Amino acid sequence: MAVLILVTVYIAAKAVPALSIDFLLDDPSRAGRSGGIFPAIVGTLELIAGTALIAVPLGVLTGVYLTEYGGNGRVTRVVTAAVDVLNGTPSVIFGLFGMVVIVVYLGMGYSLIAGCVTLALMTMPVIIRTTQEAVRAVPDDLREASRAIGATKMQTTFRVVLPTAVNGIVTGTILSLARAAGETAPIMFTAVVVQAKVADYALTEPVMALPYHLYYLATEGRADPSMMYATALVLLVIVLAMFLLASYVRARGEKRMRQ
């Protein structure tokens, strides 16, 4: 907690000179070295939303299948091992894979959709493993009681197991998306540009994003240092908000389970 408070206060203090309504709501100018960061905020939120739309359904369904239907066979063990390997793969590898396969080979181009698919591939292993652990934590007594009253395997899974495990699944999903929100390498190779306008955003066009904007300002932009810290603070607030949301969901779920 002390480290978190120290980092947050330090960044906030350095960001004060640049923070304003105009900074948050204006478009950038001079290749991002002045003006605002509104397109970067919108682009970051769009990347998170697109990642969630792709990764959450596939990740949750895969985790449920491996736990409830896969058994302990060789295929399940191989897939689980592959998921664990992907979970430990550096994000820059996903970025390079996205550039070569998604952007070039599949022809999606340097675009929002390419960035979302790349981030989805990076976050899906976390969602799969989180879903597996949440589903395994559901007591077998609930499954047996459901089957005893005539429910099928699928009805038990979707009406008993998933509702019981949903809090753990949602918590893990939010945490994985929060990680994706702060990644630079995957989107740097697939989706982001130095300067753009929100009006130009489309699935097939590149966008701005806070992590890459911060990277550019720190390495090549020659911007006022307070702009860098203000951008970092906005990104930090978004990530912390997602972590707080995950904590709230987990606390609500634990309270409801105790009741």
C-alpha cells in the first residue's frame, strides 16, 4: 500500500501543471507534443471493449469445457499446458505475432480490430485459467443435486455451475483486461498511431492509445514532462478503477455466498 500510494502521489504531483479539462477533452497537436489526449482515452477504451468482446466468450467457454467436459484426458492436459505457456509469454511476442499474422498475413492491416484480436490472444489464457479455477471451486454437491432432480449436464453447467462461479470469473476477467489496458508492445505493432481524431476511428483504421502515447512522449515527443505525467496519471486511474471494480465484485460475491 505504501508503494502504491507513493507512486500515485508522485505521478499526481508531477501531473498537476498539465491537468485540465482541455487536456482531457481536446485533440492532440504537433504530433501529440501539445493539445489534449481525448482520442487516446477513447482509443484505449475501445481497445479494452473490443478485447473483452473477443476474449471473454471464447475464454469462458474454453475454461468451462476443459473443466466440466474435458476430463483428465491427454487432450485436456495438452491444452491446459499450452494455455499455461501462453500465459507466461511476454507481451512483445504477442505484438510481433499480431503484426506478422494478423496485420500482414490475414490482411487486417494496421487497425483497431487487429489490436483487439492481438490483445484478446494475450488475455484469453488468463481468462481460461481463471474460469477453470472458479468452476473447480463450485462444490460437487450442487452438481449432484441438480442432476438428481433431472437436469442435464448442460443445464447443470449453465444454470447451476456458472451462476455460482460467476464472481470469480468476472474478477479474473476484469483483472486480465486491466493488464491489457496498460500494454504497449501488442498495440504498438498492430493498432496505434501518434496522432488521430476520434471522428476517424473505425475497426479498420488505427487509433491512439494511452500506453503508446505515453511511450512516444517519453522517448520521441520532446513534450513538457508534465504532459507525460498527466497521461500516466489518466492511464493509472483507468487501471486502478478496473482493479477496484474487480475487488468490489469479489467482495459482493463473497458476501452473497456467506448469506
